[in-house]
Amino acid sequence: KATALGSALDDAVSQYNGQPIAGVVMLTDGGSNKGLDPMEVAGELKKRKIPLFPVGLGIAEPPDVQVQNIVVQETAFNKDKVSVRVQLQSKGFRSQPAILRLSLDGLEVQSKPITLTGETQFEELMLEPEGKSGTVKLEASVPVLPGETLVENNKLSATMTIIDEKIKVLYVEGA
């Protein structure tokens, strides 16, 4: 679930602390999402005059769909139509059909067939929060596709407040 490339490199070199090291050969797919920054560790090796020889292996861009952002207004009235923009990032799935689902408090309220572009894209959905009031949890998700490597980022949540009451408005026209 995580790759700590920088930490692994630092640990390997630390085992031989004080001994001369001719160089480090590192077999990697380049992925690092936890621990020390690999670039900082490589900089430290350079300062110590220890050459680093990275050998690239694996898939350059593993297939992945990520729901990156949900753009929705913070407050809406009950029965109002609310525009929901969802930002998606897909890698390795160019021209792949998928389904974008929108849930409100765990119940699916809308789904939309989409075609993934293999890069960042925005999709718009319309939501009508009928019969709801208070703070609600809005979730956008894309079902896991065959061959997808990271599945935890296929959904994202946001909150919004639904107001189910009349408001008083004072409208003044003229001087």
C-alpha cells in the first residue's frame, strides 16, 4: 500500500555507516509515497560522494483513476438544482468507458457514463437535494476498473449544508 523509497535507500546506506561505499545500485519503479523524500536522500549521498545508480523497472505510469476534487457550493436550498463539478485524473485508461457516481449521505442520487481521457478532466452533474436538510455528505466515485493499481483514491467526499426553511428578503429599488 506504500513505498518508502527514500527511507529504504537511507536505511541501506546507514547499515554501512563509516565504511567506504563504492556506490548504490537501486532497482525501482520510481514510486514513493511514504517516508523520506528520495531526492533529499540522493542529495545527501552526493554530498558524501556516494554514486547512486537507479535502474528503472516496472510500469512507468500504472493504470489509475483518481477523483481529485469536488466543486460544489457550500449551501443550497432544499429542492434547488445544484451543479456539482468533479475533477478526475486517469492514467493508462485513455478512451475507457466508466461510470461516475454521486451519493448523498451514502445513497446514490445520480450516475453518469463517462469516457476517461487518460489525463485530467472535469465532469458536471446536477443534484437536487429533495427532502434533505442540515449538513450532508456528498461523495463522488468511480468503480474500480480492471487492472487498476490504486483503488483508495477512486472516491472523494465533500460536505454541504441544505437549508429547508423560508428566508426573509428585503428588496429595495430606487433611491
